[in-house]
Amino acid sequence: MSVSTVTKTENGFRPTGASGGPLLEVDRLSKFFPVGGGQTLKAVNDLSLTVAKGETLGVVGESGCGKSTAGRTIMRLYEPTAGETRFEGRNIYKLKGAELKKLRREMAMIFQDPYASLNPRFNITDIIAEPLDIHGIAGSSKERKRKVEELLELVGLRPEHANRYPHEFSGGQRQRIGIARALAVRPKFIVCDEPISALDVSIQAQVVNLLQELQKSLGLTYLFIAHDLSMVKHISDRVAVMYLGKMVELAESSELYANPKHPYTQALLSAIPIPDPQIEAQKERIVLSGDLPSPINPPSGCPFRTRCPHATEKCAAEAPEFREVKDGHWAACHYA
Amino acid sequence: MEPILRVNDLHVSFRARGGEVQAVRGVNFEVKKGEAIAIVGESGSGKSVTAQSIMRLLPSPPSFVKQGTIEFMGRNLLELSEQEMESVRGKDIGMIFQDPMTSLNPTMTIGHQITEGLIKHQGMDRKAARERALELLRLVGIPNPDTRFGQYPHNFSGGMRQRAMIAIALSCNPALLIADEPTTALDVTIQAQILRLMKDLQERFGTSIILITHDLGVVADMCDRVIVMYGGQVVETGSKWDIFRHPQHPYTRGLLRSMPRLDQPKGEPLIPIHGTPPDLLVPPQGCAFCARCEEAMEVCVDHDPELAPVGGEGQTAKCWLHHPFAKEVQA
Ligand SMILES: Nc1ncnc2c1ncn2[C@@H]1O[C@H](COP(=O)(O)OP(=O)(O)OP(=O)(O)O)[C@@H](O)[C@H]1O
Ligand SMILES: Nc1ncnc2c1ncn2[C@@H]1O[C@H](COP(=O)(O)OP(=O)(O)OP(=O)(O)O)[C@@H](O)[C@H]1O
Ligand code: SF4
Ligand code: SF4
Ligand SMILES: [Mg+2]
Ligand SMILES: [Mg+2]
């Protein structure tokens, strides 16, 4: 099934990847959690984006801004409160039975928390082979073993690790196991939720190179959630910045880093620690103050206004529209 | 200045299915009062095991300390009773873990977990403890502390769990704060806030800090001295200036090279260190980095070099390249 590159929505045109048609279209997606006392927590609030085939879309943003929830809802690990996610044109929340099972092979996720995501009672072979077993594609026990060993090698672990258990590994090693597991079913689209935060820098480089090589050879598409802005810049074609469940800025990555339009992005970029003591000693940071807003009762108007150094009355009264401020560069600020 | 912590020749192993995993193999370092040191190094190199040995948090079995002492304010922590140790953990040393879920109790509210220590170790009553807990939650940047107080860890995002744990560690105003990747799960604006909080603590109360991190940018910002670990051993130490400007160990150099830089042109692949870290079930006989080192020599295969003074003041490296003979060969 083919889909047009630009899709009309009530909002006008949604930003879309530069090359190729979108593999994934997220359309006004919301995910709210009930938190007791009749309150709801708006973890993801009216989020729209597209990811082109073969593209890497980086997602950055404050802790708790809804990145993981967005990733999980896009994977349908959570059912959405509102909105759609279309994968190759199909609304994934409507899929059932065999179609849903097929989708589960086409999308994979690498989790943020390498501890919680590995079953402590399984050995490494069983953990990595589990998706193969579920989908009935493991083959003979000899093939299964060979596939697992290949995957281990791919992610920089040793074949003799195959019979050990998760608790015998360091944080970084466990994350590599998670990556091997995600790659097992040869998915088309991978949500990488901070896949390298727990890894050693020298290994991060291996894994990122690996993810990029796999992307080229297998035509993979990534949604890459991370905190390390230098790494996000390195790996992403475009970068989305989220704040309090909403998208506040989206642009081609070098453009975003050179010309951040949203005050939050500006603060974020100024806070990146640079691995050079001289630069660190002299650096001027935009230090944010003001109350951290809560997704339970978000501020009126612009969600960033409680910490924004440029906030005005208009910001409290009116929510800024997410608009294209420059070719392919989108921002949600009245003054961008 | 007198060190408040001195780790001497520490060896820690795990009994595992395949034999003995020698996670920490002869680690030496000290921390002075008011000093912030960074421990960086390969994933699996024994940073967390070192930190958890200081806190005596490793379950035994399967772990056991084979050798060494850990002197903290004049006492060998390895010889304290569990009860004495609990008081050290509640009052003198605070720890922030790499993985918040292993240290937060999933069945207890966040508020309960913060107030518990305040009541037990600081003798506060319930009401004062609650006030202090709310203040701490606010301090670490958790919005709506009143609501969050009564919630469970699974209601928090990864970064918020981390901040809750930081609040617990700071609650006792510890003399030594061990932070094991305290900001890995946080975005940089909050990271900047938390690092500032730690620095503040260091300046105001003379708190010593051991910061374990993968982020060399954070090291450049926060720390005075750096300890580099590889394969369960310390392979280089020095002031942050020497480590960043004149790294002397091939692993340290590789580490610095493999980082992406904001000013790096797009499309250039990163420069990783190839290969994998050694298997600590059968640690190499010679230099632990040998299998991955581009400068390896024959001697490196079978002979383990000593950590010896090199270059800058107080800088040490564990590498044969600094042996006078190696220089002669190269020259
Ligand atoms: N199962 C849940 N129940 C209730 N609230 C939740 C649940 N999962 C997440 N939240 C809340 O949703 C918001 C977004 O959380 P999420 O984990 O998506 O953030 P994040 O951007 O991934 O943060 P981090 O960078 O810290 O991982 C947070 O306020 C969090 O407390
Ligand atoms: N319970 C255990 N049983 C067996 N081996 C273990 C156990 N815990 C840790 N290890 C091993 O000890 C070594 C050191 O682990 P440690 O967690 O200290 O690494 P680390 O330097 O903190 O790594 P990371 O940067 O990935 O957190 C690793 O090789 C790990 O596999
Ligand atoms: S809309 Fe106002 S408060 Fe929001 S980012 Fe722009 S200037 Fe700041
Ligand atoms: S001792 Fe040899 S193998 Fe080890 S780091 Fe030095 S040169 Fe490389
Ligand atoms: Mg997350
Ligand atoms: Mg660790």
C-alpha cells in the first residue's frame, strides 16, 4: 500500500521526513494515565509526527516529558487515549490476530531500562531467542543456537555468554543483550528508547555504528530516544524536541543545533556538558529556574511558560501553535 | 589533606555457574575530604562492584571480598558488623544507584521511603520528616511533591525515580556521596540542576563525592580527579586536566577519541575501540587491555604492568609503554 508523503490533517500539514514516503505516521496521538482522585496525567498530548522509511528521527526532551510513553504507544505496548499511529498506512490500533502478530515482527523496541526488560530466570540464549520462538522462526535447536551466537557477536558479546543469566552482567552488557533480542526478528522499525545511555562510551560508538550499519544494510527505520544530545545529533536525520507531552520543535538535525528556535531547545543545547575542562570552566549556561510543570495539571497556554525566560502574558493565555517557522523547521512558540 | 576514604588492594569476586568472576582485581584509590573524584571506564570494568563493596551492599554469596581493606574515617568498613554498617549507610555515606528500581522498594510509597531514614537515623518525628521529604523532593525538581509523596515508584518516569533516589541519598547530609551514574536517565537541563545540587553540597558541607559516569562532559564539569578502570583494575589516574589533555593509557586515549563531538561533521562514523572487554571468569594474564590495544607489545601478553607514575603530578598509568625499556625500543 502506498501513502502520500504529506497528509492533510485538521491542523494543516504535518511535518514529514525529507526522503521517501513515511513508514510511520503518528496522528494526534494522546496517552493519558488515571492517577487517582479523578485526575489524569497527560503523558503524551496530541502528538503528531512522521518517520520516513530509512530515516532516523531523534527524540529528546526532559525526563518525564513522555518520550518513553510515546514510544510505547507507537509500538502499541499501550493502547492510546486518542489518535492514530499508521504503519505502512494501517492504523495499528485496529489490527487483530494474524495482522497484529505480523506487526509485532515488523516493529521492535530496545528498552531504556536494561534491568527490568530482561527476565532474570531465563538464560541469555532463551532471552534472545524468545522472539524467534514466539514467531516460530527459530528453526532447529542447532540453528537457534547459531542465530543467538551471531546476534551476540553482532552486539559485541561473546558466544560463551549464551548460557549465563542477566544478573551476571553489567548494565552495559545487559543493554547489548536487549539490542540483540530486538534485532532477532529482523524488524523494519525499531524504537530505541535510550539504548546506549547505560553503555560505555567506547561501546556506545560500536553500538551506534552498528545501528547505522544495520540501518543501511537492512533499510531499518529508527525512532531514537536519547539524552545525549551529541549522540542524537550524530545519529539522527531530524530531531524532535518534546516538552510536557507535546512536541515543541522539530527540524533537520544540523539546522536544529545551529538555529534552535524554541527557548527550551536553546536552554537544552546550552546545558550539554562538553568533554573539555577548559570549555566547561568558561561556559555560559542558560540555567532554567521556575517551577517544573506537572503533566497532571499542565500550565495554561504554553507548557514551557513557567520556566521560559521570555514568557509574556500572551503565553499564559494562548497555547502556541506548532507551526513551520522556516522550511522544514517547526516550533511551538509565539515568538519563534 | 587526610583522605576520608582509602581503598587498598581490593579484590572482589562472584561465584557463578562457570567459576569465579573476578570483577575487581586489586583496586587502590583514595578520596580526600571535600574532593570530587570521577570513576570512568569500560562497561563491566567493576565500577559498580567497587562502589557497592564500599557500601557493603553486595549479597554474599555469590560475591565475596577476597582481599583488601576499605578505610573510611579511620575504620575498615569490611570489619564492621551489619548493624554498624547500617548506621554508616544511613548517616555517613549516601549512595545514588545506577538503577533506581533495585534500590527503591516497589511496594512502598516514595514518601515512606524518604521519611523512613529520617525517622530512623535522624530521630525526626513523622511530621518533621514529611516536611523535610517534601522539601527534598522539591529540591531535586519533582513537581507536585504533595501528590508524588503518596505514589509508588512505578508511577514515576525513569528520571523521576532517579531524582527520588537522589532525595533519599541527600536526606542524611552524608560525608561521602557515592553517585553511580546519577544522571544517566536525566535530560541535560535537569542534569545540570542535579550536578549543581551535588556541587553545592560539596562546597557547603565539604562532602566528598565519588561520581561514576560514562559522560566525560560531566567529568570535565564536576570532578577534580579521574580514575579510569578497565577489566577490574585501575589503569590510569590523574587530575582531570591531565586526563583530558595528556591521557597516558591507550584505553583512556581510545575512550576520549570515541566520543561524538557536536562539531563533528555529519556522516563520519565514530571511532570505537574494537573488540570486547575481557572475560573476567578467565582474566588475561598480562595487560587486560592487550586484546584491544593498537600499541600492544610482546611483553603485554603475559606480563601485567604496574600502575606507575607518569606525566603530570599525581598521574599514574598501568601500561608497559611507560617502562623505560619500551621507550628505548621505540626510539
Ligand atoms: N504506567 C504509568 N502510570 C502512571 N503514570 C505514568 C505511567 N508511565 C509513565 N507515567 C507518567 O507519564 C509521564 C511521562 O513518562 P515517560 O516515562 O514517558 O517519560 P520520559 O520522557 O520517557 O522520561 P525519562 O527521560 O525520565 O525516561 C511521567 O509523568 C510519568 O510519571
Ligand atoms: N552477581 C554477579 N554474578 C556474576 N558476575 C557479576 C555479578 N555482578 C556483576 N558481575 C560481573 O562483575 C563485573 C563488573 O560489573 P560492574 O557492575 O561493577 O560493572 P560496571 O563497571 O559498573 O559496568 P557498567 O558501566 O556497565 O555499569 C562484570 O563483568 C559483571 O559481569
Ligand atoms: S510561547 Fe512564550 S512561554 Fe512559550 S516558549 Fe515561546 S516565549 Fe516562552
Ligand atoms: S600494557 Fe601493552 S597492551 Fe596494555 S595498554 Fe599498554 S601497550 Fe597496550
Ligand atoms: Mg523514558
Ligand atoms: Mg555500573
